[in-house]
Amino acid sequence: MFGIYAPGHEVSRLSYFALYALQHRGQESAGIAAADRGGHIITRRELGLVSQVFTENDLHTLAGELAIGHVRYSTTGSNAWENSQPVQRSAGRNGTSRELALAHNGNLINAVELHDELSERGVTFSSTSDSEIVAALIATHPAERIEDAIADVLPRLRGAFSIVVMTKDRVVAFRDPHGLRPLALGVLKPTEPGGEVRHCVASESCALDIIGATHLRDVQPGEVVTLSEEGVQSRVVTPDARKAFCVFEYIYFARPDSRMHGQVLQVARGRMGEILWREAPVEADLVIAVPDSGNAAARGLARASGIPQDDGFVKNRYVARTFIQPGQELRKHGLRLKFNPLPEVIAGKRLVVVDDSIVRGNTTRQIVQMLRDAGASEVHMRISAPPIKHPCHYGIDMSTREEMIAHGRTTDEVAEELGCDSLHYLSLEGVYEAVGATRATHCDACFTGQYPLDRTGEAGGKYALEGGAVGREADEPGSSSAQSGESQALPLVRA
Ligand code: SF4
């Protein structure tokens, strides 16, 4: 997710390259909305990668002075054009009309409730995403100023959200009171000496680096930041909520060159590898990473252990990340395309194999088998995250509890399932030590089951807003909500 207010700059081109840098956060659709001050908002959004969606001609058509952009992924069933973003809405109010575009990273847990309320007021929707609900709440709000509308709507939204809203003359960014999803504020240098300093926001600081912007600071939880002709203005709407930044962003989701809470993730992930070795040393000949997700932690582990490190796999870099492709079948096929083991490096060796996380275990099981087939004499898996046992309701799609290999199994039982000689997961204390943070200000619910927001279990299921059949009973058959009384992992993940 990206937003920029920068007259004098090529805002659609800068948005395009920022989205390119954020492609890892979503690969199903991409979109950019742009406007001239006072003109109309133009949106281009389509299913596909950033490089597939936009042409040179699109970027010319999207010419303007301010823009927002979005990349998205979801689980199967929600990957539809209608749910691509930015969402564009307009609404008549007080005899005038408010037109806006909105992009959202996160997931609301009270989407059904808000949808019901708006429907009763006669508001209609063209998508099944909770993001359009937020757009409708803001578009129809009677406040004259968009910031006042947002300040009133923000406390009514429950769940995870970092959001950018664009009107014809400003970009307004805001973050949920718990700060679950990241949002960085950046500054662009003037295009000419004495020119105006302009600003932008992005889900990760790597997107700021790519376009030559400087990371000023993170948008604070509960803060509303306006980028406009007046520069940057800020107000904190809900300052007192329990902070709950997603600890999985440090471990897996964000790019290693991003900075979050003062940490460069590449460095933090290296420390995770060092601590992994401290927690579970083993006699071995070679350290290898599962590329690219295990690279930084493998380097840290090799450094701490003194065991040589090499590439055990060659990765095809043109195959999308398997974790975020929809559907089990695609994941299986995707893996064979993605990794090719190097028998000349591996054969006869006792390997320490480092990866960042295990969800279903299908990928890891195949990796272990590929290494054995290539002649490894021992395979010791080291994972730079604790066992994932609980679904995320805050914007990371992790499948149902029953599909998670660590659910209901001891570490030894998981090792047996995977076919490896030993397995160690980094402790939760080890994660926090590596990132220099504490549990008090973070969410680690997928590891602990301790959700930081009240009533998280009431979140709607995968199809809660699908086909007009709004209702919690619309969960997938066999989902965790049906079986455990707690709702399903969330479907709508976007950046
Ligand atoms: S449940 Fe896990 S993935 Fe979801 S926000 Fe919390 S730490 Fe992040």
C-alpha cells in the first residue's frame, strides 16, 4: 500500500515503483488511483502482478499530483476483480458530493456488523471486501472535512488496518489503534533547488528507498496523517489502546531491507539464526538456507556455529512465493518449479537447514525429501519462528488450525511427519530478544492463541460478505469456526 502527495513529481510512476517494491505483500491484484487537485480521481486496477497490470500508457493516463496504490492477495474465492483496490466511492452529502479512493492493509473483525448497519441505511456495495465498507463509512459521513470523518469512523473499526484515503486534494493515512500492520511516512527531495518538500506513506520503508524517499518515521497507532499543500499534519485519535504490532512481520512477511520499529529486518533475522544455534546446537557439516526466506537466519546460525554455509538449492526467482498462492494444489506444483537441490554440495553431508516458518508443513516435507534424494546423510531443520498453531484474524492468511502441522503435535511428532532427523523452533523469547521488543506491545497470537483484541473470535468467516449472503454461517465447511467455536482464518489480505 502506498500514498503520495507530490505536485511536480510523476506520482503514478513513483506509485508503480513503490508497488513493485511491495509486490511480496500481495500478488493477486494491483491498482493505482491518481488525481489532479480539484480534478477527477482515475483508477486503474486489475488482477495480476504490478508488471502485468500497468502499461506505459496507463501511467500517462494516471497523470496527476497525488496518488495511492495497492497490491493484494487473498485466499481462493476472494480473488476477484471486484475486490481489487484502490476502492473508489462517491456519495452525496449536504448537497455536495464526496469522491474518494481507498487502499487498505489488514482485516476488520467487525465487518459483518458494519455491513449490516450500512445496508440498513440503503448503502449498496460492489465488492465483498471489508475495505469498501470503510470507504462507504467515510464517503457518507456528514463531516465537512475528510479528516473529521476519518477521526469519527476510526474508533468504530475493529481489527487490523493501515489505510490510505485520497480525495481530489489530499492523501490521508491512518493506522489502527493497536498498530497491527505497519505504515511508514517518507519525505521526497524537491525536484529542483528551492522546491517544495513532498511526502508519501508506504506499508514498508523499502518502498520509500526504491523511489528515493527518506523514511521519516512510522505513522503511530491511532494516528491520522494528512499529506496536502500544507505539508504533513497529524492528529492522534485513539492514543491509549494496547499496542500489538504483528511479530510475524519481522520473521517472515516484510522484506529484509525494510525497517520496522527501528530494526532492519535483515539484521534482526540474522540474530534469530544466532539464537537458534544457541538454543539447539547439533553436530553438522554444512548450513544451508531454504531460499530466500531462510537466508538471513542461516547466515546468523552459520556465524554463531562456525559451521560452513553454502547454497543447497538454486531458486527460480520467477516463481511466486508459495505461501501466498491460493490453493493447496498450486503450492505443491509451485514448489517443484521453485527449488532445485545441488547434489554436489549436499551429498554425504549432515545438514542444518534453516527456514523462517512452517505452516502446513507441505513445503518443508518436500524440501526434506529433496535433500535426502540429493544424498544428504542427515537433515536437521531449524526454524526461526515458534510453532504456528492458531489462525491469524488480522490480515495474514494462514489457513485453518486443523491444517497447521504444529496443531495438536509435539515438536518430535512434527519432525517425524516432516521426515527430518531433528527439528527446533525458535522460542518466543528468542524472537523478542532478536527484535529487541517485548510481548506487551506486540501480537503473537498465531503462536500463542492469545489474541490482543477482544471479541476476535467473532470475526466473520471467509465468505462472510460474499454474494450478498452476509452471515457468519457462510464459513467454509470444515473450517475451524465450525469445529472449534472460534472463527476461521481471515480471507482478505491486502497490503
Ligand atoms: S496472529 Fe500472527 S500473523 Fe496475525 S497479526 Fe498476530 S502475530 Fe501477526
